[in-house]
Amino acid sequence: MIKYFLSLALLGASSLAIAEENTNKLDLVSAYQKTLKRSPILKEAKSQLEIAIAELEQASAWLNPDFEFEMENFNGSGQFSGTNVAEYTYSLSQKFEVGGKRTARTETALKRLKAAEADYIIAERLVKKNVTIAYINAVAASQNLKLTEEQEYLAQTVLNTVKKRVEAAREPEIQQRKAEVAYATASLKRQQMAREAQLARAELATFWGDSFFSEILQTDTFFSPVAPEDYQFYESKLAEAPQLRRYQSLINAQKSEADFERAQNIPDPTFRLGVRDFNENGEQALVAGLSFPLPIFNRNGGNIRKALSEITVIEQQGQQARLSLTQKLDENWQTWQQAAQESERLQSSIIPSAEEAFKLAREGYDKGRFPYLEVLDAQRTLFDARAQYHDALMRMHTSRANVMAIIPDTQPSLTELKE
């Protein structure tokens, strides 16, 4: 009888599983790919990258030459009236940057481009992490909904059994009232989980700009536990984190900026070469010139000190970022490890023991050996263990996503596991 009872209890879940096989499924890879096409965070990061590329192109450009035209000795008095003895000069002048200004300016833009590339990687990892967590939350909510549906079905089945025993005077009526309360509680819990599952799916859909999606969520990755490596393994990779590489690129860019400001103290010469026409006799002659500013009143000292101080500011920001990342890595690694161990223990021993206890309680109740409270308690214990298992899996995948968003990819992600 117990086998028949359990088969009835799982009938709703089995029907759902059959329906899922005939429905389009959404896996984590598809969710991430859909998000990549529409994510405003990535679009902004890409625009910032394009800005940095344009700044590098502009920084490496040479200065433009100047064309000059001069007209002298005209509309004066005497022989200088009119333009008969006027002189026309056509010349080109070119300023030459010396002292490494162009090189320093180009290096500054190049290092800022490296920082923008790191920003794009950071944005991509952030989107990937957020989508992963939202997907895991949606899967966990759907699994909890199935669990409460099964619990409601079991409560209904037990209620029917208790009613028959009360009608046959084999149980007091109070047991029926307890069974009715258990069923009503399970029903309310199922309704709550249905709302939470709907909200979780809606939150996931917002990542690609929709309010809902009709596909069934793929659950294979959710039930694929992944234990972390030793903490030292991840700690050794922390220096390669794009968040820290970004600050190093900014520091290098600011050092090049300081070199540029120092070079500004070196005068840039301007050379001029042209031709002068003499209207009086129709002759021509070359003209040449050289000019450069004299660094007497402004030696660019303020800008140099500012650039050097900004290096210190960025270095301190980088150190603070490293401390923050180290703390996040430690917290999430510990949560990952604990949740992985917890889920493994629940799956291997606790849940099987709870299932066996429920089976024995149900068999004993059918034979009149145990009171109904034993069945109710065993049922509650079983479903609490399953809910705890889902919670452990969710915490494991969430903390893992947080770790992989910090350090370079050193293990296959959930999407790679699926592929």
C-alpha cells in the first residue's frame, strides 16, 4: 500500500515532468545570450570603450600646420598709396612637440584604453553573475513550488485516509481536524511559492527586456553540485582580477599624464617658411622664421603636482579595492564550501533517512501502530529536508557566481558545464 500511496503522491510532479519534456526549455546559456544582446550595462561599457579608442586615435595625431598670409606697404601715403609697392607673404608654420609630449599623451590614452577594456570585462562579469543568480533563484523557486505542490497533494491524500478512519471509528475526530489544518497550511504554502516563482521568473526576464517568458527552466545545472578548490587557489588568482588590473592601468595612465605635464615645461619651437612677392619690381624672396614660448611666468608646476597627487589617490583606491575583493572572496568561498558540503550531506544521507522515516510512519499508521501525529511529523521532516536541500544548492550556486565574478575563469562556469 505504501508504494501505491507514494506513487499517487508523486503523480502531480510526474505529470509536470512529462509536460516539461514536451515544452521548450530555457537554460542558463540561452538566458545569458539573450541578455548580452540587450543589456544596458554592456551597451554603456561598450560605448566607453569606443570613447577610449577615439581618444587614443586623437592623442596620437600630429599637430596641424598653419597657413599664413601677410600684406604689407599698401594704402599708405605717397608712393605707398594703393597696392603698387605692396608686399605679399605666403607661408606655412609648423609647431613641433619636443620633450616626449606626443609619446606621453599617446601612452596616457593607451593606458586608459586598457582600463576601459577592464571595465568592459567587469561589466560583462557583473551581467553574467546577475543573470546566473537570477536564473538560480528562478529555478529554486520553481523547485520549491513543485515541493509544495507535492506536499499539498500528500496532505490531501492523508486527509482522505484520516476521514475514512474517522468514519470507521478507528480515529477520533480531532485527528481529522489536524489533517484538515495540515492540508490548509500546505495549500497556503503552495500559493505563496507560486507567487514567489512567478516573481523570480519576471525578475529573470527583465535582464533581456521582457516581463515574462513561457519556456520551462532547465534544472540540470541546479542539481549539479560543484565543490570549490582550496582558498589559496583563488587567492593566488586575485591579482589577475580585472577590477585590480583596471586600477593598475589607471595608475600607469596617470604616470604618463605626469610625464606629459613635465614635458609641457619644455618650449615647443614653431618653424615658418614662405614666399614674399614684391609688387614694385615683381621679384620674389623666401622668408623663414623661428619662435618658441619663454617659460618665465608659467612653468606648469601646478599641473605637475596635481598629476603626481592623482597617482597617489588612484593607488589608495586600488589598495581599498583589493581589500574589499579579498573580503568578498573569503566570505563567498566559505559560503560556497559550506553550502556544497551541506547539499552533499542532505542528498546522500539526510533526505534518504527522512524518506525512510516517512515510509515507516505511514506503514505503521496504516497498520494502527503509530498515531497520526507520527505521520504528520515525518512528513514535515521530509519536506523540510528537501527545502533545505534546495536552499543549500541555491546558496552554493550564488556564492560560486560571486567568486567567479571576482577572479579570472579558473573553473568551468554553469554555462560551460551545460555546454
